[in-house]
Amino acid sequence: MTGDASRAPVVVMGVAAAGKSTVGQALAARLGVAFIDADDLHSDANRAKMSAGVPLDDDDRAPWLDAVGAVLAARGPADDEGDGPAASVVVACSALRRPYRDRLRAHAPATVFVQLDAAPEVLRSRAEARTGHFMPPELLDSQLATLEPLAADEPGCRVDVGAPVAEVVADAIAALDALDGIAELGRDPHGESAGPDRDALPVSG
Ligand SMILES: Nc1ncnc2c1ncn2[C@@H]1O[C@H](COP(=O)(O)OP(=O)(O)OP(=O)(O)O)[C@@H](O)[C@H]1O
Ligand SMILES: O=C(O)[C@H](O)[C@@H](O)[C@H](O)[C@H](O)CO
């Protein structure tokens, strides 16, 4: 499967158990680009802290976000020969706060975000149902308290994850395509709009 190097790097974001890994993986497969789980980039210390039921703080997350940002900046692996344009990438990363997302975009300015939204009771039941995960369900409250939803001036969209995975992925692709269309309009010197129409951005709601 060939990667679409023209696509912006995508961060699938949200709280624990929102479905970042599941949706991110399926989205990457549909787009034909690489998938990377930012959970795999956590330090042993961060992982141990979460496993012990202690939420990470800004200082814990800073070096991790820089590692995730470096992945986004590289836009995924080069081809088998190690050269040519890098393929784009989908990264599953909580990116809970606005400053975290700004930090990622400082590394890779083209990055767009897909926020996964779910009712707390859906999150709780999914967190409790899964086994063998380092993140205890008790940390869900702190994740929800920390979350700063994607704002209207951030590039991205929000999708509800109450539906089956295939539907969530289809919704995400439609929303990303809408963002692409808006960006194209902004680039078209003959278009009616000189920049993105903020009212049309599928980010709020
Ligand atoms: N749309 C969906 N419908 C039903 N179950 C789902 C859906 N998306 C994810 N799940 C299930 O919910 C659980 C959490 O999903 P997943 O591990 O992908 O979330 P996550 O956001 O990556 O979590 P974490 O960041 O804590 O690793 C998993 O058991 C997964 O199979
Ligand atoms: O920012 C954070 O607190 C972390 O990234 C967490 O969100 C977990 O890594 C992830 O959700 C796994 O459960």
C-alpha cells in the first residue's frame, strides 16, 4: 500500500479509552499511510506513573510531546530504500491540552487533529472492559478534567465515537476532506475566500 505523501500528518486525539489506537490504526489503513501510537513513545517513568494510578503532569508530558512532534515532523518512514518523499502518518496521541497541541505543531505545522468525543459512561465501560492495559480506568476522571477540546482556531475536526469503528473512520475522513477543501479554497487566488471560512470548519460542536 502506498502512502499519500501529500496528506498532512494527522493526530487522533482524546482521553484514555476514546479509541485513539483503534480508530487511528483503521484511519491510517484507509488513507494508506503509516500509523504510530504515541503510547509507545512514553518513557518507562511515565508509564510506571500512570500504571500506579498517578496522572502525568505538564513536565512529564513535555519530552514525550517533543518525541511525538519529531515523528510528525518526519511525516512517517521514508520508502524501503530510505529515500524519496516521506509518507504521511497518523499518530494516536492524547494531546489533551491546547499547549500540547501547539507544541506538536511547533514541530510539524501542517498537523491536523481529529478529536474523538464520547460520553463519559461510554469511555468508562470501554476502559473497564479492556484488559492488560497500563492505564487504570480510575485515571479517566483526571483525563476528562485535563481535556481542553479542540478550539475553532485549531486545524481539525471532532468525531463522535459512539458508532462502530468503520463509521467513525468514515466520519473522520469526510471531516478531513472538508478541511482539505477549505484549505484549497484559501489557496485559490480566484476563490471568493482569501482564507479558511472559520464558520465552515467542522471543529465546533
Ligand atoms: N468505535 C468503537 N466501538 C466499540 N468499541 C471501541 C470503539 N473504538 C474503540 N473501542 C474499544 O474501546 C477500547 C479503547 O480503545 P483504544 O484502546 O483504541 O483507546 P485509546 O484511546 O487508544 O486508549 P488509550 O489511550 O488509553 O490507550 C478498546 O477495547 C477498543 O477495542
Ligand atoms: O497524556 C496522557 O495522560 C497520556 O498520553 C494518556 O492519555 C495515556 O498515554 C493514554 O491515554 C493511554 O491510556
